[in-house]
Amino acid sequence: MPTEIGLFTRLESLSLEGNLLTGSLPTELGLCTRLRSLTLGKNELSGELPSELGQLFSLRTVSLDGNRFTGTVPSDLCDWKDRGVAYTGDFCPQSTSNLGCIEPGCLQ
């Protein structure tokens, strides 16, 4: 996903599910402060989740399942539950191995 996504500051919904996207999520996604729905499931995204996603205070629904994220859930994202964000999915690759999955316990 290109870093230029951060230029779309009025973006309210981003749905790129099942597009075989690769690479990591850019920190600039946190600049899309009007984003209410983020659907990025069933891709090949990897790396750590940027803490800047915690700046998306308008966010109401998130789907990130079926990717290859690693690391830990940034503490800012753990606030999603308290803010009433509906989170669906898991952070684990769709495979028989759970190696490399991050622990989303704070979102459950």
C-alpha cells in the first residue's frame, strides 16, 4: 500500500479485501482521521501494525484477518475496544501454522 494513502484525509471507508496486497501498512494511514471503516482482510500484508492506526478516532469497524502481521498489538490499538470499534478476524495467516501470529488479546 503506498504511503500516499495519507493524502486522502477525507477518506471515510477503505475496503481492499482480497486484493493480494503485499508489504506493510504505511504509518501514513493514521492521517486518514475521518476513516470509519477499514477492511483489509484476505491479503498478504505483513510486518507490524503501525501505532498510528490508534489515531483513527472515527473508526467504527476494522477487518485485518487473513494477513501475515507480526509483532505485538500496539497499545494505542488496544483502545479500539474501549471506543466501541467492531473488530473482526484475527491477525494470523490463513495457514495450518500459527507461527508468527501476533496476540490480539486486548481486542477480544
